[in-house]
Amino acid sequence: MDRATTAVLVVAAGAAVGAQAPVNATLGRSVGTVQAAAISFAVGLTILCGIVVAFGGGFGGLRAVGDVPWWGFLGGAFGAAIVSVSIIGVRTLGATGVTAAVVAGQLTASVAIDALGLFGVERHPVSVQRVFGVVLLALGVLLVVRD
């Protein structure tokens, strides 16, 4: 896939993240926060299983799951935390505030992960530009969530 198509898909996924919190919060008001998160993941799992069967060649690659380092399974736990906290947070911060805070947290963690070379990524040193970007994003979050 070329860079332009990839960028468009990632922007679309980002738009979905902006919609995810209020949609899940609506579900959460009806069934409960943790229950809504579980339902959300069940729907996602069902869709992903269909995609794997239809386009991904099936589940034969699961044989290699034993070769994955322990931290390779944390993505699901991180996702559960993001969805659960977003369901709660959207009630207070709104969709914009939750999305801004999530993006700020993502960028801050990503700078640290890059700097330390965690989780198998190539090391990228912390630069003045990266720190400035994180600071600007933090200021943006403050402006968005401020009453």
C-alpha cells in the first residue's frame, strides 16, 4: 500500500477514534461501563475474525504465538483500558476532550518508547522539536478541556 493511501486510512481510523468514545458511552449508559467495553471488543473481535477468514488466510499463523514476547500481548490490555476510560471520560470531557487527551497521551508515550527503543522499535532520540510538539499538544488539551 502506498503512503498516501496509508495516510488516508490512518486519518479515517483517527476519525473513528473520535466517534468511538461517545458511541461507547451511549452503550455504557444502558449496560454499564465495563459491560459496554466488553460488548465493544466482542463486536470488534467478530469483525476481525471475519476479515481474517475472508482476507487474511485464516488462523494458521497462530502457531507462532508462542514466539511472541510477553509484552506483545499488552495491546489488548491497553485497548481495554483506553475504551473503558474513554467511556467514563466522555461524560465529563466530551468527545473532543477525550480524543485530545488520548492523542496527548499517545504522543507522550511514543516519544518515550522511541527514545528508549522499547517494544522492538528503533531508537529515536528525544529532540527539542519532539518535546515542543508534546508541550504544544498538552497546551491544546488544556484549551480543549477547559471550562
